[in-house]
Amino acid sequence: MAYKVVYSDQVEEDLRKLDRSTVKKILTRIESYLATDPKALGKLLKGEFQGYWRYRWGDYRVIYKISEREILILVLRISNRKDVYD
């Protein structure tokens, strides 16, 4: 069963900074791969980001939270790995 993917307002700002082809590739990966099994493809974060997950695609990171009750993935950030945790 695939999870429903919801994007925060911050993601819209993050995506404006990237070129269109990269945005399309990242969103396709999220919708087709990550939505099917977010725990197996992602990594649970620690420290101040405890409870959140990250999905790695090249130099980009997708930070998200999983809601098992609603079968939902809330994508909070999509950015280059050096900027995503700021």
C-alpha cells in the first residue's frame, strides 16, 4: 500500500532554488519509490531531528515525517545535503 505524500510550504521554496529537471527527478523518486516503503528507503535521524526521516538522492536530501495512522508522508524539506539541516 502506497503512502499519501504531502509537501510543506517550505518545500515549495526549496524547489524554486533547483533547476526544473532536478525537481522533476526528485519528485518522481518521492512519488514512485519513497511512497511505497518510506522506512526501508529512508534513514531515521537522531539528535534535534529525532523522529524525522531522510531520503538520499545524490547530493540532495528529503526530510520527512511518517504518519502510520493516516498512511501519510509529510515532506518538510528538499535541499542540497549541505543546506538541508539549516
